[in-house]
Amino acid sequence: MSDRRITILSTASLPMESIKNIPASVDIQMIPFIEIIQRPGVELMPVVTAYGSEKLNVIFTSAHAVKFVSGWLKQKPDWTIYCIRNETRMAVLNRFGPGVTCKFAGNALLLSKLMISEGVKKALFFCGDQRLDILPDNLKSNGIDLNELIVYDTRLKPVKLKEPPEIILFFSPTAVRSFFSMNEISSGTTVMAMGTTTAAALKKYTEHPVIISPEADKSYVFNMALDYAASHPII
């Protein structure tokens, strides 16, 4: 049996506190290919504070937006929060408390369908400047009055790899663009994507097969990679 270590490259930071039992045969590299920049609080804090005093349907599809918005609020809001499950949902529960009204779905499309089925007429979407069109387009086409407030910007942060890893994990179309601006995927590399949208972005740059995670959760994707590494040792 080979004693070579399998390198798993994550193109974003991973919640290592929730990941256990990493085998000695695996080498983890975390290289964020994007940078999240919070927009100035001096401009947004008064706006968010005003929204915090209203009874609203609020949407989060990013844990970053949850962090920034909750930090600007001066009191716990009376919001019904719709979000993507796992990482974003956990951020909502941690930041707004267990008593918050939080409804969730596995991805943006399913979340929009949930809101439509519940008869939501108006909503506020806290998002980044690179937010995807799926959710807002579906809501608007179904007559929902949607207001969007951009609370952070996403910037490309490309890095040139010296050696090709055995497994690469992608979590967003923006990170895909950043990676391929300086790199290619070798024939021996396995590619994994969080969700179909990120997978579709990958197919614009490579014909390499993509393993798609059914869950919008970084820990889930990483555990997929560990399972794959265990069943495909380097020979």
C-alpha cells in the first residue's frame, strides 16, 4: 500500500471546528480564492437599524451577510428569516438566537419555491454584490416585491498552484472564476462542487467530471472528499 498522502485543496476556508477524524493519509490545503469585504457600516448601519424595527420577511443565502447584518442591529428584530440550510442556517441561529423564526431550504431555488408556496408578498434580501440570479428572479417573476440590500463585496483572489492536488473543492462560481484565471485542472485531479450552480460554472472552464454535493454545506462537501479519498487511495 502506498504511503503517499492525498492532498485535498479547498478553495475557501473550512469550519474545521465541526470536522473530526481526519486521517493521517490526507493533507488539507485551504486557499481562499475569493475575499469577502464588508461594506461600510457608517452607511449601512442606520438602514439596517431601521429595518430592524419593522416586521419583515428577510432572506439570507450567505453566512457572511448574517454576520454583518446582525452586527449592525441594536436589538433583536421581529423578522421571519428565510435562509439556506446548514452553514447559513446555523449562522442565523447563532446570531439571532434559538427563538428566531427561521425557515430554510437546501438551495436558492427551493428556498424561493418555499416562499412562494407560503404566500410571501414582500421580502428583503441581504446579499453580496455577486449574488446569484436564481432566487431573486424566481421571486420577482412570481409577483413577490423584493428589496435587495448589498452588505458585502466579493473580490477575486487568484493564486497560482505549484503542484496539482488530488482533490479540489469549489463552493461558488466566483471562486471557480478566480481559480481558472491562473490555473488548470490536471487529468488526475478529482473535482467536487457545492451545488449545481457551482458545478455549472466549472463546466464553462473544463470538461473534467464534477462530483456535485446535494447539500449546500462546506462540512458535507469536505466529508464527501474524505470518503472519496478513503475509497481511492494513491497507488
